[in-house]
Amino acid sequence: MSFLSSIFCYQNSKTKDDINIFCCSCCYSSQKIGDVPRKENLITSYPIIPKILETTSTTFQVLVSPMRHKLGFTYASEGSKLANFKSLELIRKSLLKWETYYPELLTQLQNPFPRNTVAITVCKPNFGIGNSCQEIYLVEKDSPELIETQSDAFSYQQLTENVHATYFNQDGIQFLAGLCYYPFSSNSKSLKNDETAIFLALAAAEPYPLSNRNTSENRVHYNVYGRYCSKVGKRVAVHCKDSIFHIEAETESRRNSQLFKYVSCEECSEEAKNYRWEDPVLVQKEKIVDGYPITDEPYVPTVMNYLYMNCTLKNNKNSPCIHVQFAEESKVLSSRKSLDMVRELLLDQFDDDLEGIDYLIEPLPRNTIAQSDKRVAVDCIREYGHIDYDHVNNEYLVTPCRECMNHFQNRLLELYRNPHLQDQIKSQKNEETLKSFKKYWKKMKPEVMKYLKTLTVNYSIENNSYEAIRTKMLRYVAYHAQREEKKREMDKGYPITPTPREPHFMHLAEDRQMFTLSKHPNPMLKLTYAAVGTDIANAESLEMIRKKLLIWFNKYPEVKKEIENPFPNNTLAVSFSQMNFQVGDGPQEFRPFDCFTESPNAYYNYQKVSDSLHRTLYNEKGIEYLAGITFYPAPQGSPKFLNTNEFLLSWIQCSAESYPQCDRKMRPHYINYNQYGRYCNEAGKRVLVLFDSVDGTVYHKQFNHTKNKYVRTPCAECKIDHTDYKWIEPKKEGAVTPASEIAVESSQPKPCEDLVPTAKKLSPLDILESAGITLQLLLKLNNLDQNTKISMVHKNTKEVLAEKKKPEISGLLLFVMLNPDWEIDTDNEILLNQNSNALIPEEVVLHMCHRSTGVELDNAELPKVSDLAKWLDENPEYNVHQKHALIAKLTLGCEYEDRIGLDSSVFPVLDEISEAGSDEVAESVTNSTSESESSVSDFEEEDEVSGSEYSSRWDNQEEQSNLQTNEETNKKTDETPLESNENSTGSVSSASSHESLLEDLELSDGESVSEDDFELV
């Protein structure tokens, strides 16, 4: 019940004598209209503010209910007592009755209003409260969005000294928008007048928008409604319980307890008998269904006869396309929804005509009276033919028409002749885009139209930057045409050339920066710069490659420190070599380390993989090696292809051949992830091969850039090669063994023929244990420098290995795998000097991490070695951190093996290993190979962020794998295993020194990984 319920609790009364029983007394009178005229204040175009508020500093607060009923409160300074307490109570009790069904507002009304409340604003549904007490505006239904209205749409009236009304005027109807009450009444007469004015305003109000009054809340619940009565010349509240009466304020002072009186009215009685509601929309639909007559002259609405108009005509070469007529600029005549509907319809019809779209970018102003489209043929067709609309069933009827379909397709050709688009494309040096535009327009059109509507959805009438929107839209069209063309080129593949292909902006190169690792004498990273201040490269593209480099050079602080900060926008190229190669002078120039002798028949080739990625290939003895990769950041305004480039980076490295060549079955990618690279004659290029160890199927793994899917293609040639493959040690060419080395050579063992199978069947710990290296001994070795040489003895002869042939700790696992007849010399004084009891003191605190999230536990809660078993039993959700895995395994044995690391397969890792652990890398790579058609987003805006974690893990794992594999390769290619140790100097020795003993254990582990599907989002 609303505030009206306090007035009409007499609604069940049957006679005039019963009227005296309702709450607020009224008197019945047979007085005729005009007997006692009531003087009212004039309606003005501006609100009237009490003078006391003109000099008072105030604050304003608005309360909103879910049904969009709103209350506004204006407060004076704290402690002020301008308001009268009785007035505040009057409006508060009235609001309590009015807001009965809105408990969230009732809670604000339970307590008396503070005395510093100087104004209370109440607005009707479909209206909102602005920034002051009498500022009310029209809003969209069920939305807070402001509806633009003309300046004279609102009017104001002072009903009493303290009650002010705001009206909204439309189509000659006066709608009550809201009331504002100033609580300054101090005597009972003023309070009575205020209460009467509030009631009559609400009872006579016309609900907005215009609707059937018989279904209104006032009519259904309180038997009152409002209408304009010509006899009294104003809107009146009409009571319609039994008879028809006007409800008016009681002006006589003889009966002070009564607020209202009832006055009979013949006009209102006659109107009530004949009232019939006609929905304007249904009436209009009926006329549309029946059809309007065809006339010799056009029908012109009445409003067009007396309004001043001007016209805008847009020509499209052959004929007029849009004709818009306007009224005076100050007039707000047309509905914004109606204008937007027409504009969207025109956008859909002109979606093949950039000139028409160019005009419609600017929303039609509110003084628009009429718009027409003169392209008759295009008006009535779509791709399928003619379209008619069934207004009764509310559905479209399509009549196929071959002639119109051909006409529609021919209209598309106008797009490519548009001078704006041609100038835009030529200015960006993308002339090829125009040639390929026709091929990709059909696919691009929905996205372009969606983008265009997004540009103008938040249009403001003060915003006049239409030219900027036009330019942005044209760039968007050109951008997507270029994207589609580049994706097609990447799928087709770029040719291998004898000379590098550099982007056009490389002529700006002025400076370069080389990075040399402390453990490598040759530079492996180079950045090429333009002049300082040149803004060319896209920041996202630069950031992507910088994060890759941070992962690859994670163990080299001297390089990591240099690339921790974002690259400047004048960076033109990033060049980084592969293992055993160094960067040269040019951006794509790479060569082997100085310790390698380059074959006189060797040569270099170059291939563009994408606009940003280029690779340099070193060819020696018919084998193609990856020497280095050059990344050119995408220029600003060009497609970035961040996801694609991340995938291609990993694909290039995983499919590459190690230099020097080695047994692919010894590579970690083959052992752990069932993948390797080879040249496939059937495909005519180098491919990444995946194989299933269970069913023996062999696939090519590649990425379809056009369809945005991972594709696995079975290959018969690669399957035969995979089945019949056997590694043959390459023969040495003209190698001369010094005489002094013959005796030692003859006494040393040869590599075992069953080396590879053994390595695959045994775990790294088992292999080391066969050479006498136990877990306790591993802890001792872990405390030593990884470059320390370890003494080895022959298992049978007990002969001590020569000093220059002793393996370093970092290469100990590989030495044991290649020389199974040798074991560690446990009597070596280096090991004897290591106090094993001091390695695991009982008071050492071990790091713990959450089993599922990997989050480390706070230091205050970490357990000691002596309490480890008990602590693990009490905290089943935590595991021992990987950095203390060896200590835990040595202390607890196999009983708690599943409580060490994130899972039971975790091997110990040193602190220097990157936080992107190999277990996560293995899961990412394996998941990617198990999904044959994982989709990525169709456009760069949706897929720029995705895929980075996947690629970074793959790259981190690949960098570790390269270090391990090249160490193995250098020792196996041209020498026996022991000779390789003797000659492991220069960068070859450095390469092996980068990997610790425990990293060798991790990379050689053959544990299976998750087979969950992988998908780039």
C-alpha cells in the first residue's frame, strides 16, 4: 500500500454517511464545478528554491531500490536545525506508507530524520534524481541510462510553500516526474496544506509511459485516477468508487479536521462511461497490416508542415544513398531508440559500402525528422533474395532471387574501389592487402560491423571526433585483411633462401648490444637498436620475447640483470644463438663456436617463419642445423601474432637437429615427451614428429594458422624411419691419435652396445648406484663445485683414471652411462674431507610446500629434520620442497616417497634451477601433443594473452634439454667417451658446466606425464 492508502481506507464505504470513518477526514459536498475556484501557482520552466537554501552549504544523497524507486536527501551542515521536527515526521510517515514494499528503503526510514535535513526528493518510476533536490531526468526502463530530452521537456510548480512538483511534458500530456518537500512548516495549517498537496499530486498523476488507466495502481487499489478536466482547466484526481467525483482540498476553516471535499463533474462522469483504452502501438500495427493506400503524393506527417528543415545528401558516385531531414537544432523530437534502430538498419544495409558506413558512424541527432534510402535494389535484398515482413506473425518472409543475389555480390566490389581505404592501405605500405581484400571480406564483415558498432555505442553529443573514428575503423579493416593474408602465407610456408630477408625498417639500425655469458667466451644474445627516441616496435611484441629470454637465460644473472627492464621501443631486432653457436655482426648472422672447425663445404641458409621470426640454418655434411633465431618485433599498427610466434619459437627449437649431431633417442624430448625432429621427404621439410609408444602410431605435429588448430598428420615415411632407426656413430675424418695416447686408449673401455636401452630402463639413481654413487655420496658431491673433477677407478683392474680424463661433477651421469665398467673412487681425499654427519644435522629446518598449489609454508612453521616424519603425518596437505628432496629421502627412506616434492616422481633439484620446473614443462608439452585439434581465438584481440605460460614452460625445458644434449653430443661425435673428457675445453666444456648433477638426474628421468588435453584459449 502506498501513501494513498491513508486517504482511501474508506473504499468499502457504501454511502456518503460512511465517509467520515476513513483516516484522514474528508467531507462530501454536492458543490458544482466553478462554485469555489481554487487559486494555484503558475507552472514555470525553472525550479523555485527557498531563499534559506541559497546561502546554506548542503550535501546531497540518493537512495535507490531494486525497482528503481528513488529518494533524495539534502543535508545542511552537521548540527544545523533548520528543519521543523513535525514536518520531518510528516514526510517520513508518508514515505513509510509509500515504500511499504521496498524493505531496503524502509530501513532508512525507521528512525527520525536528522534536523539538518533540508529537502526530501521523491521521484516516480522511469525517472531518476540528478545532483540536486529538484533535478529529475528521464531514464531508460530498468536502466540508469539518461535519455536525452529537449530543454523545455520539464516544468516546475510550487504546490504549497514547502511542496514542489516536477512535471515531464510529452505529446501534450503532463506526467508527474517527482516531488520535493522542504520541511520548514511550523504550524498545523501549513502541515495540513502540505499533506493535502502531496496526496492530490500523487492521486492525479499520469503514470509514464502512457498506459491503460484501468490497470494503474491508483485505479486498482484506491479507486482513483487522474485526468485533465477542461471545465476546471487542470489535471484533477477523480474518485470512481460508486459515483464520479473530483477530489479537491477543503478550503473552508469551519471543519479543520477534514482535508478534502468531493465535487461532482458531468464531463468526468460522461468520460468515465465512454472511456476505452487504445494501445497506440497496436493501432499502428493494425494500420500496417491493413496497408495504407497508394497515393499520388507522399504522405507528410503534420509535424513536417510547420518545422524549419534542412537536408543532408550523401552521394555515392552513381546515385543518392542517404537523405536526412532535420528540424531546428534545439528541437528534441525523435526517440533515441527509434533513431538508433534506423541507424543500425542502415549500417546492416550499407555494410558493403564503406562510404555509407563512413556517414553513419556519426549517430543521427535528435532533431532528425525523416531519413530515406534511395538504393531501391539494395533495400529489398540480402544474400538470399527479397525480404518481406509478416506483421501478424512477427516473422520475415524471404523470396529467393538470383538477379538480386548477383546484384548484391557486385555491390561488394565497390568496397575495394573506395578511395579512403586505398589511401589508408597505401600509407601503411600494404598495397598487397587491397588485392587480397575481396577474398577475406566475407569472413571479416561480421567482425568489422561488430567493431564499428562498438566504436559508437558510447556516443556523447559533445563528442565531435568523428574523423578519428573513421580513421580507426579503416585501420581496423586493413589490419584484419593483413592478418588473414599473413596467416595464409604462414600456412603455405616461406621459402629457404641463400640470403636473409630483413624487414623494411632495418635500414634504421644504428646501434647494437652484445651479451656474453660468464661461462661462455662467445656472445649468444644481441639486440639491434634504431636511434634513441624512435618509436617503431609494438610494446606487447617486445615484452613477449623479453619474457622468453628471461626464461632461457634464467641461470645467467649477468644477462638476466640486463634484460629485467622492458626493452625500449627503438628495438629493431633480437638475435639469440643456439647451443655451440654464437651471434655475428648482422641480425641473422650466426656461426659455430671458435672451438669448432667449420667444414669448408658448409654453408648457411635463411628462412622467414613469420613476419617476426626468422631462423638461420647451418648446413654441414648434408645435415641442417639450427644456428640461431632472430626476432623482429611487430611494428605498431601491424598484426602481432603473439600466440602464433610463441608456438613457432617452441616448434623451431624442438624440431631442430643438435650440433654436433647425436643419437636422437638420447635427447630428453625423445625419452620424456615422445617427440623429435627430422627431415621428412614426403613433407619436403623438417617436421616435429610425435609417436605413441603404446600403439606405435607416428604423426607430424604442426599448427594450422588459417583454422587456428593444432593438427596431427600420420606419416608413413616417418613411421618406417621411427621403426628402423638405429644410431650409427659417425666416423672420424683423418683423425690421428698421438703415440703417447695409444697405451692409455687400449686400456680404456669402449661404449657399450646396449647403452641406450639400459639408459631407458634404469632410473638415473640406479645408474649412479651401479657406479658406487649412493644418496649419501650424492649429498657430499652436492656441496662441491660442479666443475670439480672426480676420481674414477676400473671395477676389475682397480686402475685409476688419468687426471685429464676424469669427469666433472656436472658430467658424472653421462660418464657413468658411457663407461659402465668404471666406478667412483670412494678413497678420494676430496670425498673423505667431506663430513657426512654434518650434511644432515637434526636441527636443520626443511622447506615445505602445499601439495596441490606449490605455495611454500612460512618459516615459522617449518619442521626440523628430527621431527620430519611426525610433522608429515600431522600435515597431510604439505610435502617436502624439492630443494630439500635429497635430505628428506635420505632421512625418511622410501616410506614417504610420495610426500617429497609436488608428486611422487619429483627428483631433487638445486636452488639454481628455474622455478618453471621440468614437471610443469613436461605436463604442458605432453598435453599439447595429446590434443589433435585444440582451437585458439580467431582474432588477435581475444588470443593475445593466452598461451604464454605454455610456451614459456616449453622453452625453459628446451633450454635445459639443449644444454644436456649438446654435452652428450660433444663427447660422442668424433671421440671415444674418455677422449671427449680429455679434450672437453673451451665452450664445449663450458656447455657441460652449466648443468648440475641433479639437473642431469631430472632431465634423464623417464617418468610419464599427464595425458590431459591441451588447448590454447
